[in-house]
Amino acid sequence: MQCSAGKSSLFMWLPHDTNHNNSGTTRNKLLKRVRRGWMWNQFFLQEEYTGSDYQYIGKLQSDQDHGNGLVKYVLSGEGAGTIFVIDENNGDLHATRRLDREEKAFYILKATVVNKRTGHKLEPETEFKVKLHDINDNEPQFSKEVYTGSVPERSDIGTSVIQVTATDADDSMYGNSAKLIYSISQGHPYFSVDPNTGVIHTALGPADMDREQREHYQVVIEAKDMAGQRGGLTGTTTVNISLTDVNDNPPRFTQSIYQFRVPESSKSGVPVGKIKATDRDIGKNAEMYFTIVSGDGMDMFDISTDKDTQEGVITVSKSLDYEKKPSYTVEIQVQNIQVDTRFMSAGSKDMATVRIAVEDVDEPPLFDKASYLMEVKEDAAVGVAVGSVSAIDPDGARSIVKYSIDRRTDMDRLFNVHPGNGSVFLLKSLDREKTAWHNISIIATEFHNPRQSSHVPVYIRLLDINDNAPTFATVYETFVCERTKAGQRIQTVSAVDADEPSAGHKFFFSLAPEGTHRSNFTVRDNGDNTAGILTRRASYSRRQQSVYLVSVVITDGDYPMQSSTGTLTVRVCSCDRDGNMELCNAEALSSSPGLSTGAIIAILLCAIILLMIVVLFTALKRQRKQEPLIISKEDVRDNVVSYNDEGGGEEDTQAFDIGALRHLDTVATLEESSKHRRDIVPTDTLLYPPHLREFINQRVLENNCNPAAPPYDSLATYAYEGAGSVAESLSSLASASSDTEQDYHYLSDWGPRFRKLADLYGAEDSDFS
């Protein structure tokens, strides 16, 4: 069988069965070469068919088809039955619709023949391809609809700007359908494009590509297939090209002469005015700086550049004085910070003249110095002049100036100043040892305009005179061993002096004259502002004399000479063989460095506090062990009535219940109906002082109203008296038979705990006396 098409040239062979001879005996099988039943080729179909009929592709033919109508052609694979159909009787193959190669370039199909009656395959299924022939049906497409590029202004001819790229969906392997050529349709004569690569270049020279003249360009690029031949399809894109700035323009002043005015009172840094220069360039290429290059105001003014506005700001650099110079003229220069030598020389700059007029203002007085330093001896008498200050009115009027002291800087009013001549003098005596420096402020004020004033600091240093005697540098605690040797040094002393002589301190030490003949010690001056205390005996006895007082005269070396006598206390102590102190008398021990009087007192106080804590703890513990005062609620009446009676001391807890005092509303009733104790004779009512009753009632009321009060108030302590109490008996039982008056003044001797009771009974005695 053969498959044919317009361009088919491939034949495929399919083997079929051979004849066997089986006539009774075994014969050798004959090997024969036979043709394949199918002869195949790949089919080609042109895309984008526009006819109304099905597009004929080719014909399939099988050698099993004998033209008797028993063979049926069957097609399968991609698009079989929809895109591709086959005539089952004769094998003609058609395409049913228009195909696009750019969507699918080829299709893979399978074909076979079957017996119409039996449905059995007469040939094995074989695969073949249907390829689409490309036609130029797609125009070139650029990767971007709009491109953006830039190139520095004044670039040379042929400088690359940007590359554009287009693609064509047609088959680049078949014909020229996808071969593209680039051309420029808009943008002449400034730019050109490479026809093969799509790279855009500048087409004019540096003089014609000036950003300051024209900055933006729009270029249209075409891409044409079919290698640019007639009939080819075309695609276009737009390219926006901008010229970037280069520094090809120097800055220029907007005017040649500038004029400003400034008050003479302007401080350093105060702006005078701004000058402006323009630059046709932009960005960093337009940055500029200003300088003062000449003029009589070069030292009086500065100029700087405002980074935001690129303006030159003129400021005052030194104090102005209208009376000295009323105007200034300076020459200002401006130039770029960055200079491109390809387009401008290093000397590309501009010049302008600036005239500055100084305005006269009423100024405060001006001191001839910024500060004053004065010196005066510390023993200078009141009224002595320390120094003087001077200020003048700088204005032409030369107003009179008066002086005063800012009292906030001289709170003690030690100084004053003459209002007319500025002389500073003393109001009080000075002492360098208290304050070595005095800092005051003097005010100069215009006489006719007090609002115009100025201050100046005045530093006054007090010069030292030798008016203080030297003294021991510290309090020395010295001891001497009972067994020693003559000439043994027991102490080294030094001195201090509040004065400060210019040549430094020089001290001399000697034994006081009154003790030189019978002294047990001597003083040796070491010549270095120290002295040694030496023994004059070989032994001392602390039993005979435990303390020696050594008087030492200390003299300074300044003029006038000052001296003082210091007393050194020497304790006599027993020492070991190495001279270390072992034991001194109590007096010596208390003043020794290891156990001073303060230390002993502290130890005693600690011992007393500890003892009091122990006693208090023991008392509280005993109190907790005692039985409660109230044994039975039924006995409240008896207990209250007999609460004044003497008990058996701390051991007797049955005498009364002081808890009844918490119910004062029932006390009166209880007293009326109280039962007397059988073992006690009732006493006179005078034995119940009203002051005591009032005191008890007041305290019970206070404790009843206080929710934080303990269960037993402080009156409970009055129950613990009698033979077992340190206060002994407070009861009147022992004195009931006596007509003599009781003396309660001894209660004040029992200490603060009984002071209130002593005051109450003492007052009662005085009432009845």
C-alpha cells in the first residue's frame, strides 16, 4: 500500500504472511522478501487557508485495497475527526478548518485499514505527521510599547543611547518571514538606529545637542519583516530620550551691584543680606560658592552659601562702629563647586560689587577691658582702693557714664565702686583664709539713658600676709615605755599654717622655755618642717606619774613671725621587749587609739540596752504565766468593790478583776451593792482620792474607744503591788488606824513609772492640807 501526497517521497514497507507447502511431507521453508503494506510520507499543509472547501492534504493507499469496497480507512491521533478527516473508502485526507502555525506547528496522526465486514485490522497502525507551512502572517512586536533612554548633552556623534528589540512569531527557519530590519521614522536628524541590532545613536555633534536648548526628544522606531522587502509587515515603538546635564554653564550674578544696610550693634554672625546668582545647569552642576576677594570690608564680613537656595549670605564677622567707619565696599566672586574642564575653564566665574552701610544706634557703655584682675592685701583697711574700671559711651554724644556694683555678685557688701571715676574700694575687712578670691560684676550705665548699660567681671585676689600661727598638723596620742633609754624618739610631729607664703612654709620647733630645765622630754627640730620628741630619762613609772604634758613652741619663717605653743600628751605604759605597748593606766587606756572614751561609752550603752531587753523579756514571760484577773463573771461585783484593797503582790491574782473597769456604766451600781470582804475592815472614803478615780475613769474610757488597745490597759499594772512588788505596798490598810497624814512624796523617787501616781497623791495632800 502507498501513501501519496504532493511532496511525499518516503515509503514504508509492511510484511505480510508467506505461503507454506504442507502436502504430506515436511518441506524446507522458503524465505522470501516481501513489500510492506504501507508506504508513508509526512504531509505538508499551508497555514491560514482561506478557501470555503476542506483543504486537501493527501491520500493514503493500501495494497490490501483491491477496489472491491471491503477496505475501510481509519484515522486517529491529534485532531482526528475534528481538524482532520479521512475518506474511509479511498483514503483521501482533508483539513476541516483554518490552522495557524504559530499556535501549533505540526500534528501527529495514526492510520490503519480494517475489513468492513469483520472489523479486523488488515494493516498494523502506523504514525505520520502533518506539518504546517509558514506564511508571513505576524507583524514584528517590540518588547516594550514605550522605551525611555538618556544621553549626556554635548555627546559626540554616534554615542549609543539605548537598544530596542522586536520579535516575529513567524518561522525564522522558513523564508524571510521573521527576518527583521530596524529603521527610524521620527527623530531625524538628531538620532539614528542600527538596522540589524536596533541600537539608537546620536546623529548630531556636541554643539547641536544642548540640554539648555532642548532637553526631551521623542523617537519612533520601525521593525519590518521579510528583511525589509516590499510586502513585509511592520511594528513600531516609541522611545523617549532625554539629554542629561553636564556642567557647561558658569554661574552669573543677577545684578552687578548690591547694596545693604546693617546696624552697628549687630553681633558676629548676624546676616546682612543675600545675593543671588543663576546657573543654567541643574543639580550638582549648578552648585556654587561665594567668596569675598577684595574691598575694605574683607575682615569685617563673611559670606557663605545657602545649600537650599544657592544664595550667598553675607554676615557680620567683627564688631561694627559707625563712629569709626560708616560704610564698606567688598567684591564678591561666585563659581561652581565642580568644574568640567571639557566645557569650561577653571577660571569660569563671575564678579559683583557689594556696598554695606553701617547704621548708627544708641549703644551701651563700652569698658576698655573685657575683664579686670585686681589684687589687695588681706589686711587692707576699710576704704582702701583696690583698683578701677573705665567705660565710655561709644556714641557720638559721649554720654556721661556712672558705675555701680551688681549686688547679686557681692551679697556681703564687701566692696563698692565710685559712681563717677570707677574706683573700687573696700567696705569691710577681708580674710584670705576664709575666701581667697572675690568675683564681682560692675555695671556701667549711661546717665541720660539708664536702659543702656553693660557689665564687666572683676576678679579680686587677696594677697596673703602672715597673720596665722602654725599649729600641730593633728592631735597626737603618744606613749612612752616605762623601760626605755635616754634620747629615744617616741613621736614625730609636723605643723600646718593657714597662710600661704610665696616661698613656701618653714617651721621651727622647740621646747617651751618654762619646761626646758626640768622637762622629762626634749624636742629635736629635723629641719624639714617636722620635729622628734625624745626622752631624757631611761625609765618612767606610771604609778608615780602616768601622764606627762610636753609644751612645744612652733614658729613659722615668714614676716612678721608667728608662733604658737602646742601641748603633747605623753602616756606612760608598760611595753614588751620590742617596745610595743601592753598596758597603760585607766586614764591612758581610755585615751589610747585602741580604746577611746567614746568607744568605752558605746560599749557601756550596748551592755545596758542588752540588760534591759533581758529584763523586759523575763517580765513579759512571767506575766503570761499568771492567772487571769477574772475567774468568774459572777464575782465581778465583789472584785470591783475591793479593787482598791491591797493584795498579796504579784503572787495574788485573786484580789480583784481590773477587767471590770471596762464597764464603767455598771461600776456605780456594783459599788452600791458590793459585798465587803470578811477579812478586811472597810476604810474611810477619804482613802479613795477623787483624782485617782478621775484618772482611772479617763484612761478606761480612752481604751474602750480605741479598737487597737490591748486586752489589758496600762492600769493593770496597778494591781501588781504588795509585798512581792518592788514598789512595796500602795494600800491604805496599813495606815487605816492611824490619824496621821500620809506622805506620798517618796513616790517620785521610784522613777518615771510612778511619776503620775506621785503627782495625783501629792495633789490630794495639798487639797486637804
